[in-house]
Amino acid sequence: MCGLVAIFSTGRPVCDATLWNATETLSHRGPDLRRCWTCASGQVGLGHARLSIIDFETGAQPIASENEDIWIAVNGEFYDFENIRSGLERRGHRFRTRGDSEIALHLYQEQGVGSLKELRGEFAFVLWDGSNQTLFAARDRFGIKPLYYAMVGDTLFLASEVKALFAAGVPAEWDPDSFYQQLFVFLNQDRTLFKGVFQVPPGHYLLATAAGVRVLRYWDLDYPRIADYSPDLDEGECVEQLRGLLTEAVRLRLRADIPVTVFLSGGIDSSAILGFASALCEEPLRAYTVSFDHADYDESAVASETAMRAGAIYRSVPVSQTDLADHLADAVWHAETLGVNLHGVARYLLCRALHDDGYRVALTGEGSDEIFGGYIQSRQDMLLSASGAGREPNSSLPGVDRSLGFTPAWLHRVALTRSVFHLLLDADYQAQFTDRDPFALFTEQFDRQGQLEGRHPMIQSLYLWTRSILPNYTLFAERLEMAHGVEVRLPFLDHHLFESIRHIPPGLLLRDREKHALREASRPVITETVYRRPKQPFLAPPAPLSVAGRIREMAQDLFRSSALGALPFFDQAAVRAVFDGLPRMEGPQRQAFNSALLTVMCSCLLQSRLLDASRSAAG
């Protein structure tokens, strides 16, 4: 995995110093080499920060075509690239490198934007086609790799992280509209927290010419309608096929010129990945687990048993509340988003441990809950649908009910837990959105006719989650991993695997417990403990803002700092009053306000560490 920057100007030439400065901002993503290229006319510049995983000797980027009329910079991995490359070479293509990235360039020469259907993996790339004066950029199907862009005057900027756009001269400002949406229900697919900064949505590509910029979809989840599921599906055959596809997805992601490790928790997802990977490797793999100083959140005992079963070399990485507090600011700066739990900081520290041990690549189990219906909300949607209650209007979210005919259980839960933000917001800011229904706006952004209508309610719920929380929250872990130059690969988000799983009827996904199909497919490679263990999400212990300690001291300082005053969103007196009253609260009320106050802390840190710092650097 790497970092990329691109600048496309239809006016004055690209400034080499600006391009280099933005690329250097991503040095944590690519600690091995930074290179920039600018075309002869100065119209386009590409920057690349490289993390060497495959092809150490010839894999430097940007990469040029044979006649140097096409240039490309890639972040990510293309799997099964050797077979694709062999076919391209038979058709006369000549390669400059021995790595995976160059296949995207040659496929584009043959098929244009249609080449995206041939690419398998997690990726974002930017390609300049000089002969057609077109800039072509794309993001993988699930949004594993980030790709942001902004238009300032007659110049288009693209980068792997928002901080690189700010370093290139994009104004560093909040987007009040997006911030409000994020507080209550998560960002829309193409938005960010920052004014004028957008993201290429998952499964989309961008085309830019002198005539303008277009963003177009090339892939979507395309779940079958209820009537289209096969009535004759044999469970045994389905499980066997699933086992084979999982094995292939893991095998492809073990391809590297350096050792590959596994992130392991006590759940079935990462346990299955370790089991399948260990069966494919001659040498023992290394497995890393976060160990919390809170028994209810510590999964190290179950993970250790799994590692022993797989013959893996096991390391537990202890993370305390003090550790989480001490590294929150750095984690927020890297992630560039808001959090409601400190599990992202734990991921940051886990990757630091991996890096310190000399490793750069890990497999992980993220994405399984989305494709197999692993969250408790999926079971709730299934039960409500079976009873008929799932189609009854829910008065708390009438806009969603009107749009979908029901309210997904996870959206209902989000609405309840995040309603406390109304008590923390500045009155003038909140007044701007008096007539807004953020939940209705959330559902309206999607292709309801093409992707939601006629689908099982549980599938509709999964679709909405996979197109919102997955890329805009769960997969933000990618920035925390790349903070330490660690490439994490996600076998469950292999699109070939998904395109088979989406045809499994909901009843087989969730028969007697969550992820029934996965449990059966993985049973030969996991422990009985994991097979029978219920779902436990990866969460850090709640930040103890109500008791004396490092995190409360940090919150105290932030809530009385200039950063909170600079935020145009919150009522400072209300925030401080809730914080001071937190020790006297109990149960769900304390939990809800605790999470909300952590979000306010993240906002303060983004204000000071990202926005204010970027403005100062810009002069």
C-alpha cells in the first residue's frame, strides 16, 4: 500500500514544489521512496509515496507506458496479477516493472475505463492519458483504499488523504452541512467533513478533462430480489463452494515478497482467516492480538487458543487506558474522522507493534459482518421481517419508513444513541437544520430502485450499512494502519467471493445464529470455542471520561481550550456542563454522553491538529 497525489490544471502549470510537498505529507504511507512526475506541458503532475511489498527493485512509481503517453500512480494491491500480466505480454505489451501495479496501465490501453472489471483487490489509482488529455482515477469496489479530490479554481487535486490536499493548497475548512450529517447518521457516499473536499465513492471512477469532472459508477452490490433466490440451493454444496472461495481469497492475499502476518481477535472472522492461511503456508504464521486491561473486552485467551490450533506464533499486544489516551491525538490526525470508541487507537497501537517487529503486511477479518450478516441488527431485521413487524412504520424515523417501508434496526439504534447531540450543539448552528431529516436524506442518496426495491429487509439493511458505515467508519482503520506503513489485506472483501455470497438466501446466512454459512464453511479450521462463540464486536473499553485519569484530564484540557471555541458547532457551556455532570450519570445515559463527548474531543483534535496546523503551514 502506498500514498498518491495528483494535480490536473487547465490554467497555469503545476508547481513542482507544491506537488512534492503534498507527496511528502504522505511519507508515513510510503516510507521507502517518494517520486513525482510532471508532464512536459506542466498540465498534470503525479506523486507517489511507496511502501515496498512486491518488486523491491523495479517497482518505483509513477509508471509510464512504452511510449510514455500514459502514466499511472497506484495505491493498493491487484491480486492474481501474474495471470493477467501473462495474457497482456502474449498480446504484445512490454512491462517496465515486475510488480502488480503496472497491469492497470496496460489493461487501460486495451479497454479504457472498462479495464476496471478485470482488477481484483483493494486499490485507488490515478492515470493520465496524454493522447486523450484525460485524467482517469478509480477506487475499489468496497472503498478499502481512500481517494479524495477537490476542485479549486481551474485545478483538480486528488490524494490518498485529506491532509495531502491541504498541503497542496486546498483550503482547510469544515463543511457544516456534512458535519451535521456525520453526527447523526454518517456521511453521504461522496462527502467528507471538509468544505470542498469530496471522495470518489466505492465502486466509482472519476474522469477529468478540460471540459470538467465526472464521477461514474462501475460496480454495486446488486443483491438479488427476493423472487430471484434459487429454491433448490443445497446447503452442503453452498458451504463447500464458500470454503473453496475463501481459500482462494486468502491464498491470493498471501502473495508478497515479505512475510505476511494475521490480526487475530476472539471472533470467527479473523480466526477463519488464520485457519485458512495456516493451511496454505509451510511455515508458521505470526498472529497479533490486542489485549485490553478490561476483562469484558479482552479476547486474548480465545485468540491464544486459536493461534495454538493453527500452529501460529502468537503475540498479545497489551493496550491500557493510558495508552489509548496518550495516542488519541495522533490516531485522530491520521484517521481524519470522528470516533465514538477508542478501538481505532487500539488498531493504531497494534500496527505500531507490528511495524516495530519488522512486519509490513497483515490479513484481517473486516468485512465479514457486512457480507454474512454478522451484526445483531441483522438478526433483528430478520426477526422483524418474519413477524411482519419489520414492515410497520416506525414513528421515530418517518422519512426512512416512507423511503424503505420499514426502518432498519441499526438506523433506529443510531437515531436513539445520537439524539444526545441535540443537547450539545450551538443553538445558531442547530437552527440551520431545523427542517432537516438527516435519516431521510441518508436513504435518499442511494439507488433505491436499482439496489433496494424488491430485496429482503435484512438485505436492504446490509446494503445501507455496507455503503455507509463500512467505508466511512470501519475501513478508516486503513489510515491508522498506514500511519505505521502497514498494509492490511481483507479476504472477505474479495469481490469474487462476495458475488457468490450475495446469492445465499438470508435464511441460510442467519439460520440458528449469525453467520451460519461462514461458521459451517470455516469449521474445519477453527476451534470449537470460536465455532460456538456468539458475535462480539471489536471495541475498546469505553473511555472512562467520568473517572479521574489520563483520558479525563485530556478531555478537561480540550473542553477548555481554544480548539473547542474555534469549532462552530458546539455550545461550549453545554459541553462542559455535561462533562462535569458525567460522574453523576448512570447506565445508558452515561454511555450515550460518554460516546458523544469522545466525538467532541475528536472534533477538537481535528480542529487543532489538522485544520489549524494546515492553515499555519500554508502561511
